[in-house]
Amino acid sequence: MRGEILMMRAGIGLLSVLLLLLQVRLWVSADGYGEVARLAGLITGQTAENTRLNQRNQRLEAEVIEFRKGDSAVEERARADLGLIGPDETFYLFGAARPAG
């Protein structure tokens, strides 16, 4: 009977040490809880980046559809970005007045 109690205590002690070692590994090691928290932060950041890029892609897709519809969008872009002047238009450039002196 006394031998059984000693064996049981030794087994409980061994299991306790094993549990303690596993807990230390979970909380302290490089692939433990700290890594999980770091990866969760990376996932949050990547999700925000994906949302931003999806919105940009939707804007670009709408722009492509507009370009395919007709020439007005292409002409508007050429006027704004490239300085397009139509054949029946006259270009005037106004500058700031020079100070007298």
C-alpha cells in the first residue's frame, strides 16, 4: 500500500513537471504565444492593406470601364495629364503679374 502511494506521488510529480515544462515552452519559446500574437498583428496589418488595395482596384476598374465606353474620358485624361489642345481651340497661358520695379 505504501509503495502504491509513493508510485502515485512520483507519477503526479512527473506529470506536474511535464506540465510545467510544456507551459514554459508555450509562453517563452520562439514559436509560442509571443509568435502567435506577432502573427495576429501581421494578419491585421495585411487585412488593412488588402482592403486599401481592393478599393484602389475598384477605382481603377471603374476608370477602365469609363475609358472603354467612349472618348470623353480619354480626352479628359489627355487634357489634364498631357495638355491636349483641340484643333479648334486656342491655348492661352496666364502668368502672375510681375512686381513693378
